[in-house]
Amino acid sequence: MKVSHIFRVDALVVSRIDGRNTVDSVSSQATVTWESTRDGQWVGAVTDYLVGTDSVRRPPGITFPTPIVITRPRQPTQVPRFVVPAEGSCVPEAAISQVVREGIVTTPSVLRRGQTWSDSAETTVCRDSIPLRVTTVRRYRVAGAELRAGRLVVLIDRASTVRMRGEGRQLGEPVQLSAEGTGTMQLALTADDGIVAAGEGTNELVLTFTGRRRSQELRQRSTVRIVRR
């Protein structure tokens, strides 16, 4: 069965460059259509992606729909793995597909109010063409259940921590990048298929960029919303 989701991120970014602060806001919205296969994968595409501040547009250089293939975890302690676009690839398609991770949840076979579990992973992503090693830990708790539009949904609270480390070169000079962040998310999963019906949460990330001539600190607070269409 094919499903469609909209992932929207609204972010406020405070940049500190050589002691001077600037404030920016940016929003992005990805529309994804996908389906589960018998071999344990999610196969689909990002059919549209819009990003901007005062006005929104598609990012240049990307053709839509952009295919995605994700290996679904078999255990609640595991996380999804991207096959297409390949994890760690520094291409625009990989960057826009990362938000899809927010909408995949692997649960124990039986859920009870107050039940907890966690997953963790080490992955590689790119930021400003610099490969980053990312360590993520996510903790889940079943908050309850309710009826929505005649369907039973399970309510799950998720708390996460993330650390990033990487180094590379920009304009011929060595640079280092590190980041730490936290996040909370409230998710509603339909009980009959385990697919996210809705979600909303916030993430905070502090990122430090250090080069030989310049240092920069970014503080980003973002709101994430997921809607199943």
C-alpha cells in the first residue's frame, strides 16, 4: 500500500561569525510517496521539495521525483538505512531525503502504556561538502492511544540526542566541524499498519565551524511537522 507524507521544517538560525551575530529563518517542505516491500524496504520518491525564507522554491540542480530506497530495521533497537541516495554521499538528493528519517519508527510487537525502548546509530552525512560522522540516540515512550477519524492511533513520545564530527577542506584550507543537539517529538502511529499518521516536535542544534582564518557558531532551533495524506 502506497502512503504519502508531508515533512515540514521551520528553523530559526542564529549565526555568530568572528563575534558578530546574525539571525535568519528558513522553511522547507518535502512531499514523499512510498510503500513497504516484502523484502523489508521502503521504496518511493521525494516528489517535491520547497525551501526558502520570504519565498519558497525548489532547490536548483535536482530532478523530481527523486527516488529513495530505505532498508527498514528488523528490531526496535535498529534504525533505517538509506540505500538510495547512498548514506554519506555529498549530493543534494541525499540532503533533502534526510528528513524522512523522522517518519520511520520501529516498535516492539506489543505496545503498552508507559513502555519504553531506544535505538542508536552511527551514520555519515554531508554538510557544506564536509562528511560528518553522526551519532544518534533516540528514546521512545508509549504515552497512550486514541481514536482519530475512526482509526486507533498509538501516541509515542520520542527524545533524541545527536553528535556530529567532521573535517575537510574549503577554499583550499582545512576546516573542522562539530555539533551537538537534542530533540523531542510526539508521534501518532496507526495501530493497524504502524505507519506515522502525524507528528510534531522541536530540535535544537549547536554547530561550530573552525578554520584557520575564521570561526563560526550556528544555533538552530527547528519545528518539525509530519502529516500523512
